[in-house]
Amino acid sequence: MLQFLRVALLALLCAGAARAATWNDPFSTEQGITDSRLIGNRTSACLKIRTSGPFSLSDIVERTLCNNPQTASARAAARAQAAQLGIAKSAYLPTASATVSGSRARSSSDLVTGHGYTNSSDTSLGLNYLLYDFGARAASLENAKQLLIAANAARDTTLQTLFLTAVQDYYALFSAQESVKAYRQSEESAAQSPAVAQGKLIAGVSTKADVLQAQTALSQASYNRIKAEGDVQNARGQLAVLMALSPTTPLAVTPPRSITFDARTGTDLEKLIQEARSNRPDLVAANAQVRAAQAAIDLANAQGKPTISLGVATDWAYSEVNQHSHNSSIGVTLSVPIFTGYKSTYSVRAAEAQLDARKAERDNTANQIALDVWKAYQNLLTNNAAMKTADDLVASAEQSESVARGRYKAGVGTFADLLAAQSALATAGRKTG
């Protein structure tokens, strides 16, 4: 029996060493890291992304999702939680340990008699297996599983945020470019006014104030155009960094396609809200956090209860005095916590409070999703209506500016009317951008 235990312990140690050397994930916990719905398997999807421009909107989104450091950070967090799941699973396996020691001693009597040193050595192997713990391991395992689900959902939330940011930055760049066009048109229009005002001053039908106002309006238009050009460079740099490129990269992007929005006031918003709550990864993460907190309560309760363990040990000792000795043992240990200074009581209370907090966070997330859907839909309706009038606004402003310029040249309009018309045209151009 003892010889069998010795062989079994040695085989277990050798097997464990072999597995540690060849397996990075013996429990295959990283299989619990689900593929994202946005980029699927990151390794295969990201090998196909474009490496040079011009970049379309889809190219920008794909490169952002694949290369932005936040993606790697979110995946690393999921891998870390997968490792925690492996730690929880390891509690179901026995633990083995080996100890080897040696000594060389010389007593005071040896100094008198002249005898030499005494050598001794000791080798021991031990195996310990937890048989029963009132559900502590199961609760710990469930907690780790739910936290891995939450980590996967948090990663998807990060990817969705990056997706949205990439789209917003893409359109922000083109909006800034359209603003430059509007300010350049305003500058060209204002550039004609000083000469007209100067000619009317020479003809005696205008004042020096009109000339100064014309020069001031031109300077303001030039300032606005220069500032808008700076905004374009900032928008281009921001988009490049989001794609994990240097802000100095001469980023070339293709223009956006014309999109027609189908915004109907009769849409069932409650249905949209329920659909959003079903698909939003932040709510998936919040629900998983609630389940993990419930498992944490079970774990806290179980940690204050007895445990039953099986222990096996064998020891080989050698000494020049006592020669060889060999001892082996096998036994069952019952550990009963009698008093822990109320640690178990407060551990349970803390876990229960964490559950209440996680439930509140989940409910807040659900409410925020409903608000997000409501605001997004109302903004869609507003912007859809505004787009229909934007072209009419620009056309009307251009006609008004042309009429005001003609009236001023003919001497029947004031310079203030011309400045007001030019300002309205610039404002209309910025709104369409």
C-alpha cells in the first residue's frame, strides 16, 4: 500500500511538471473568451485590413477595432479573468508537494574525541485533497464564470465605443473640411467689399467708415478660414491616432456616401428599447456582475463552514547515526472554524451589499439604454428634418448676398445690409457642413 502511494505521488509530480512545461492553459479557460460580433476572431479578421490609404469609412472602423490599444487592453482583461477561472477550477484538484533537505553537523563531543562530521538527509512527498467544503469551490467557480462573461461584454462595449468614435471622427473631419469651404467662400465674398467701398468713397457716395468695416470684415473672414483649416488638421490627427497611426500621417480618406435616413414618427420606441437592452453588451456585463455577486454571497457563507480533506504523506530519512528510516501516513482531516472574530459575518454582509450595488448599477444601465435610444431617435428626426431645409437655406443666403451686393454697388443699399447678408451666408454654409 505504501509503495503504491509512493509511486502514485511520484507519478503525479512528474505529470504535473510535464503539464506545466507543455500546457499554457490546461483547463482551456481561454475558450471562454468569446469572439466579438464586431470583428469576430481578431487574428484572422485583422490580417485583412488595409495598411495604406485612401481609407474608406469601413477601412477606418476595421483598423481602429484591430489596432487601437484599447482593443488589446480589453482583450487582456478578458484573458486575465479567464486565468481567474482556471484558478477557481484548480481547487477541485489535489495539491502535491515535495521537500528535500540535507545537513552536515558536528557536535561539541566530536571536538573532544576528534570524530568527523555527521551527514543526514530527508526527502518527503505529500498529497492533499479537499473532499468537501459546503459549496465554497462551486461558488468560487460560478463567480469566476460570471466575471468572465462580464469581461467579454466589457470588451464588446469597448469595441462598440471605438466603432462609434471612428464614425464620429470620420464625419467630423469632413464637416471641418466643409466648414473651410464655407469660410473660404465667405472670405472671397468679403475680399470684394474693400475695393467697392473704396471706389464709392472716391466717388463721394460713401464714407471712410464703410471702407474700414469692409477691411474688418475681410480680416474676420480670413481669421475664420485659418482657424477652420487648423480644425481640419486637428480632426485628421485625431482620426489617425484613433487608427493607431502617428498624428503626422498624411491621412487620405474617401468622402462619405450620401445617406437617406428613414425616420418615421410611428416607430415603436418601446420595441427599439427592448431590442437595445437585449443587445447592449454593457447590460450583459451588468447582469453577469449581479450573478457573480450572488455567487460571492454563497462563497462567503461557505467559507465559515467546516472542510474535510484527505492527506497522504511519505518520508525518507537518512542519517549516519540512525541509518535509513521510512515513514508514511494517510488520513482525513476535519477542520471546523469555531470563532473567527466575526469575519464570516461581515464577509457575508459585505457580499450582500455588493449584490445590492450591482443590482442598482444594472438598473441604472437599463435606464440609460432607454434614454440613449430615445435621444438618438429624436436627434435622428430633428437632423433628418434639418437636412431637408439646409440646401434651401444656402440657396436663399447666396441669393440674398448677391442682391445686397448689387444694391450696395448701385447705391440703394447700405453696407450694413451687405455685411448682414455675408454673415448669413457664412452661417448657412457652416450648417450644411
